[in-house]
Amino acid sequence: MNDKQFEDAFTAAGGWFIVSQYDTITKSRLDQKKLLQKLFKKKFDSKIEGTRTRLSSFNRIWRAGRIKEALKKIRDSKRINRVHPEAKSIAEDILTILGVNSKKSVDGDWKPTVKSLDEPKQKVIIKGNQKKLSNDNNFDQLKKEFGDWLDEYDVLSTQNSIASYKSYVNQLRNGYNEVFGVGKFETIVSVYQSKSENDILKFYTKIVHFINKQKRIQKKKWTDIGSGFYQFDDFLRDKFDCDDLESGKISEITYKKIEPVTKKTKPENIPEKESKVVSGDISEEFTQKELMRTFKSRLKTQSRYYPNIDMLFPARLINDIFHKNKDNAFDTWMQNGLANMRVLSKNATFLFSFVRKICLLQNKRIIVVLNDGYKFELYTYKGDGKTRVPLRTLDKRDISVDHIISLAKKMQQNKNSLPAFKEMTEKFHEYEKLSKVSLNPRADRTWKDNLLQKYSKLNSAKMRSAIMDDLKRMNLQYILMDQRENSKKGKN
């Protein structure tokens, strides 16, 4: 095997495949056909032909006696180790063993003792052991709460789906801890408890980058795990009240008049010719169904209180009132509102119901694909509510739902004609006096259950009808916006 043939074989096999599956291949007693099937199940490739090429290339390097060279190349590769931080240490372990004990077994295969990624890692015992058990128990409790949250806010429709999402979070925990160390993922709790947006964003970004790297090996599996983590992030933000939603100040900044919705999406029907969609590798893509689920869960948990008019918008309480009575009117109202949400291109305005999927590119551009296949780059209004600019990000959380006219202003305008919201606010104040404890009005997750137990009238069909009348009276309208620009324009 000459140098060119070696490079070709190395590229065809892939450095991560060589180092991560070294032990699996060299220790196997299976025939090549069964070994191929075993490797294919690890989902390096969507088709078995791709895995066959990898295995064949590995064997060629092996037979040529250049496996050490391949491992050194992996060890020293900045690109491979940037994507797979553990690759260097695995390669070094194998090289150490090959250099110290180069004897061959009877059948000619190496018998390295290095631990393969396929073998379960030995549990690291933390001093006191009980602490380790306590951490496991705490995380199990957190997963249970996560499942209850998914059910309570109708994020997922079936118990099987909820179980799957809890499993995705567990798989993420195991994979993350295998790379970064035992207990590292569990620190997510203290990070979110801190309510420091910088710390949360730093930890969140690190996990998202880790998931994206794993997708290059097992796309389907880690796409599912990513979906689980995005919901877990929303759950933790809700549980620890991370989003600063308290607002007594009504923003004077509103959007300029939103242009009419573009109903036909063929390029010749766009008001002005759109700039050519920039191509790039896709980092993430989300279907309309996935985005709808995310946006609804955000709306259901964004409870607010406006002390200047002494009015609650207790989103979690409202969701409970409808959810516990198996009434889907509130859910349908949100679904319809989001379907009519404005989505901006450079020169046109579309409805969210037109959208098939949204793609986040590696170059931070965002491409919207409509139901008829038309594509455009996603734009956002700046904080001034007037100027359109491209929305650039690799973080799904930067894509936010905003009110075209702020919720604060809508509630102020209608404060004398919102009887249901007035009654919920009065019952809150009454309950707070009876309990003789100072309660955070916007943190309704901490008092909603007791309030509903105390005032059963809030669960009545009449009350639900009154809530829906108030919501319709406010006529809330939404627009897709960059969360970072949203924060510049004041509370909404």
C-alpha cells in the first residue's frame, strides 16, 4: 500500500470509525458478514454499503501494517479531536498497548486490552458512595418531573412519547458524562438554579455542540436526543423560573404597521425580488410541527404580572384550568394564533402556517422552506420595530415568538373589560392574604394548585368560557423575531 492508497483508505474508513471501532473489529470472532451487520447497527451510515466500505478500508490498512500510522494520524488530527474530543486519548491508549505488547494471538489478530466505547464504562465511585446514589436518585426525580411537565402542558400527546423523551435525556446524560466525566451533566441543575443567563447559555451551547458532533456519527439517534434536550431546557427554565418575565413597565416601542401577508409564494409574486438564498451546511432543521410544539410550550409557561394595572396573565394557571377539565379550547386558541404568526423575509411577510421547516445553517443564516418548496432567508425586525435585518444564529432559542402589540399594552387597553383575568387576580390576592405568605404573582407554578383547590369556581365551564372571551377580546397577534432584538425593545 503506497501513501496515496493509505490516504484513500483512511478517508474511506474515517478516523473516528477506525479509533472507536478498533477494539470491536480486532477482538471480534465473528465472520466478516456478521461483523458488518454488527457495525452497521451502530449507524455510522444510512446504508450498509457505506459501512462495508469502512470495514474493507480498515482491513486494508490493517493488512498493510499501517494501523499505527493511522492511529497517530487520528491522535494528532485537530479536526477529528475537535469533533470527537475523546479520540486522542483512545488513540494514545491503543498506541501504548501496541508499542508495549506487540504479540499476536494464534489466529493472527491483535488482542489489545484497551476499553472499547462499546463496552459499558466501569462506574466511578465517588467518595461516600451515598452521594453518587443520591445524585442518581435526584436525577431520576428530575426526569419524573420532566415527564409530568410534558403531560401537564400537553407538549406531547401520548405516554409513550413522554417515556421516549425521558429516555432521550437519559441517553444524553450518559453520553455527555462518558466524554466529560461522571456527574458533569447533572451540574445542569445548579446552572439553571443560578438564573444566570450567561452561565445557562454557556452550558446550553456546550451541550448543543456536543449533540451536533454526535449527529455526524448517528444522525437519527442524536436528532431525537436533541429534540428531547430542547424540551428539557424549556422545562428547566420553567422549573427554576429562569426567564425574567416580570413587567410593570409598558414598552412604548411597537412594530410599525405590518405589511399585508404574501399569499402566493412563487418568486415572481414577491413584492421585490428576494436576494438569492445563501447555501451552507445545515446545522439543525426543525419542522413546523416541532416548532409549533416548542412555541406552544413557551406560551403556556410565560406567566406575567403588571402591577401598574394590578393584572395577572397567569398562563400556567390558565393551562391547568383547561387541561384538568379536558377542555382543548385554550390549546386551539394558541394553535390558531401561532398559525397566523408573521414570518419575515427581506421584502415580504408570510404566515407560520405556510412554513414546512426552518433550517439553521453552519454560517448562522436561517432558511425558511414553505409548503410549496419556496425558500428564503429569515429576517427579523430590529429592536426599533422598523428595520428588517437577517436573523443570524446557531441557537434555536434565539428564534422567539413576540407580540406585535405588547401583551402589557393590550391588557392596559382592555383592563376594564377582562372580567376573567380580573377575577383570577382578585383570587390570587385573597389567597395570598389567607396564606399569610408573600407570593410571587408571576410564579404561578408555585401557587396555582393550591389556588384551584381553594377556589373550585375557577374550574367551572363558565370561567373557562369567560377566559376565552377575554383572550379573544385582546386579539393577540404574534411575529417571529430574534430574541436578542426582542430584549432590546423592552418587556412585552
